[in-house]
Amino acid sequence: MPVNVDLHICQGYALCVLEAPDVFALDEDTDKVHVLNPAPPPGRIDQTRQAAHACPVGAITIDGEP
């Protein structure tokens, strides 16, 4: 379940960081979100999906999911 952030779309709202702080972080130099853990453990999959859905610009994708 690779997780990706499209840095061309990301606006740095960081709502994903609030939802899944062990998966995403805000790079303060670029004001963009980056993935800390591109393959979250099974216990964090739902949290990661919620974080992806929380992104107002749809910058987060999870491979294998619509």
C-alpha cells in the first residue's frame, strides 16, 4: 500500500498530518507535506485513508485504491 503525495498539487494545508502524524509531516522549508512512512503498518491503514480523504486538494494517493 504505497502512499504518495503529489508535491505539484500539495498546498501545505497539513490536514493529513493531523490525521496521521506517524505517516505524514510538513516540511517547513517548502511548506509541502512529505511521507514519513510510505508503507504504513496494517494498524494504520484506516488512519492513512482518512488522512488522504482529508486533503482538500486531493494530493495524496494510495496505490491500489480508487
